[in-house]
Amino acid sequence: MSGASTPPGGRIAVPLLGVAQILSWGSSFYLLAVLATPMSIDTGWPIAWVVGGGSVGLLCSGIVSPFVGRMIDRFGGRPTMALGSLLMGAGLAAVGSSTGLATYLLGWVVLGLGMGAGLYDAAFSTLGRIFGASARRAITNLTLFGGFASTVCWPLSALAVEHIGWRGACFAYAAVQVFVMAPALLVLLPREARKAPAASGPTNNDRTSPGERGSFLLLAAILMANGAVQTTISVHLLTILQGQGMALTAAVAIGALIGPSQVGARVVEMLLGDRLHPTATLACAGWLVAGGVVLLALGTVPAAVAVVLYAAGNGVWSIARGTVPLSLFGAALPGGDGAARSAQFDRAGGGPLRRRPRADRPRAPDRAGRAGGRRGGQRPARPDAHDPSRSSARNPRMRAICRAKNAPVTVWRPIQKDENYFIFRSSKLSQPIRISTDRK
């Protein structure tokens, strides 16, 4: 990301959030992969209930996600993510001090609330507010950090369990979240520009078409399905490999391939991703995940190959789930300017994603309307195809040119001699481009 396009304080945002993601994922989502068995042995709780704590955390994370999006809209990402670290610290302390299943599950409820405010969903939304339409590269760079969460935290968790026990491991992670990450996020994370409040009055245009609503629901289903697969594999991978006759040390070695595979795939996406539309990237990632899971289940190829395919697809998926909403629905979505709001789908089953009301969108100048105004007449209604924000989101040629030239739209206006065309202007293009408004 060039310095010219980097907002004030933007250079520290990705490294800071990257470290936060490594620790947050490692102390929540990946925690039970190492601690579940020691917990069950020490307390006598059924392993199913121990692992079920993680499911409770994910459920609470999904429930709170829409509220987190609104909080980021209203207060910004700094206080929201700092609060997430505090909640994760409190949840980890509760899990570590639990004496029964009820208090254990209650600890995961608190931990899940922190996950909703402190993991990728909130981080992507925060980056969307900081970087705007150029957030794709920042999101990719952030996921490079997050890809090492299991690689870094699984050995740390195992070392902590060996020396201070599983309760001590929870307390150690809690201390890092409360005394290190929360203050760092609150003080060092750059302050985003405040958004102008949206008009609250209802309008005839504040609606979503059946096609848009269908796109939301389809995206929700896709992301929820992958979320279920990711959760199952991440928590039970070592058990699955041992069930196939693999020793624990060998299973851990295979599992350690997840982090490098995710990061390697994300580097490839960062280098080549601009050549593909984010929806194509999402489709490729889905095929890799499905192929890896099927090969792992069949056992017809070495487990390492299946795990690498799965991890590579999952690594790219983490990027695509943050960039697809920005590409399909624009940067005006509630919950972090749309940069990653639909990433909450795989946690909450779909937040209140809505396009910004058309009345709030900038409109292109209308020469005929101005002339009518001078004559005292009413400004005539413009066809929907002449709404620049909708055309830029719907017209495939406009999107293709934006991707090919890596040029965000800064000015839209209809050409004076032909109302069926727009002049496309961008800060990165010296010459305007004439594009038809036809969406076909």
C-alpha cells in the first residue's frame, strides 16, 4: 500500500491488529485443540461438554456480531476492539477458575462476546473504516498475521499446560489480553474519521430488491457452511488424524502445516488477487476447502496433502469473506463501511446488511433537471440505470475496468451529449473513460 494512499496512523494499524489476531484466535478459537483433553482429565467433565464450550462461544459471538457492527459504526473500532480484548480476558479468567460445567460454560459466554468484538469480523470492519475502498490490501496483510495463530499458540499452549497447567494457561492468556492488548488497541490504533449520520426518516427508496435480498441470503448460507466446516476441522483435526492411526506427535506435525499453508495461499492471493473478482476468489477457496476435507475423509492421499489444500482454501476464504461484500454492495454498508460486515454471517447467520438508502447516495448532475428547475418545473425522475452508485455496483464492465486499473471511482457524471453513457474518472487515471450504463 503506497504511502500516498495510507491514512494517518494507517501503517501501525495492520501490525497492531495482526498481533492482536494471533493472540485472540490462539486464546479462543484454537484454545481447546490443546486444552480440551487436559481439562477433561483434570475435572472429569465429558470431553463433549468441554468442546461444547467452544460452540457456546461461537454462538455468542454470532449473536453479538450485529451489535458489534453498530458499535463500530457509532464509536469506531478502537474502543470496540479494546472492549473485545477485555471481555476475552474476563472470559479466559472465568474458564480458568471454573469449578463446574455451569461456570465453565458461563466463562465461554463471556469469551464468546469478546470473540465477536475482537476477531476478524470486527478487525475487517475497523480496517474498512480506516482505509475505505482501498482496504483489500490491508485485509490481506492482516490475514497473513492471523494465519500463524495456530502455529504460534498451539506450542505456547502446550508448553503452558506442561509447566503451569491448563488453568494457568488460561490465566496467562487473560493477563495478556487485559494488560497488554486492550491498552495497546485503545491507545495505538488510529482514530477513524467520524461518519455523517444517515437520514433516519423513511423513504420510498430505502428498500432492497428481491435480487439483492437473495444475494444476501445466498452469501449468508455460503459463509455459514464454511464456518461450520472450519470450526469442526480446527477443533477436531488432531483427533481425526489420530483416529486414522497417526501418532500424536505426527498429528501435531501435520496440524502445524495449517499456518504456513494459510499464509502461503494469502501471499499468492495478495500477488494475483487483483486479477480476479472477489467472488471468483471465494469460489476458488471453496473448492480448495471442499477438496481438502473430502481427501482427508477418504484417506486416499497423504494427510499432509489434504491438510495443505484445506488450509490454503481457508486462508484465501478469510480474505474473500471480507472483500466480497465491499465488491458486491459497495463501501456504504453498515458495520465498517461494508469492508467485512458479511463476515459476521458465519457467526450470526446474517446481520442486518442493507444498502445505504438511495436518497443518501450522491447523484449525478442532471442537465435536464436543472433546465426544468429554471423553468419552474419539477425535476424529472431519472432511470435507475442513471444512478451512478448502483451502476458502479451492478455493471460488469465498470467493475472489470476498476479491477484492471486498480482505480477507485471518485467522480461519476453523465456525458452531456448522450444520457446513456457515463464518464468514469479516478484519481489514478489521467484520462476519463466512456462507459455505457447498460447493465447487460
